[in-house]
Amino acid sequence: MAINSLQLNGSSPFAGLGTSLYNVLTAGPYTVAITSTIPQNSGLQIVINQNSTPIVTIGGIASNPTPTQESMGTSANLQCAVNDVISVVLSSSAIADQAPNAVKSVINLFQVL
């Protein structure tokens, strides 16, 4: 699994499964959104965390996506303090998702001013 840093006030492309992190430098409201293109029979699970606490969880083999679904996404609004950590975790045990570029995502992170 890869670990990447998220870009504030912009889009961060992400290929495959793994975790993207952002260390909050300025307190306030933040919005994080992710859209992923997925292969057939995907078992992708997306979790948005604040300080390792899950805020939004979607997907996974037991719930969705459907076998022929082409994409999935979610978003969260977070109230953050300085030194909070925002993370987006993409995981799956499905064989379809294991190839390095099988899942392609764009993660958007913005501080709401």
C-alpha cells in the first residue's frame, strides 16, 4: 500500500490502494472528497478519517459497489484543529483491485474560508 500526501486546496491523483494524509496547519473547516474509477467486481472500501477516527466509510465486498459499477465516491466536512491528521484510506481484498492501477482516484481537499 502506498502512502501519499494530500495537496491542500487542490486535487491529488492516486493510483491503486493505499493511504493519503494531510497534517492540518490551520484550524477551521475542511472538506475532503474522493472519486474513484474501479474495475468490475471491485471490493473497494473508502474511509475518510480524522485523527484515525473513521468519519465516512463506504464500499467493501459485503455492501457495495455492485459488480458492474464503474465508479464510487464520497465526501466529508471536518472541523479541524492544528495538528489534526486527515486521511483517506483505499483498501480491498478483491483480486480485481490488486493490480497497481486497477483503482484510479482523485482526492480533493479544501479549507473552507
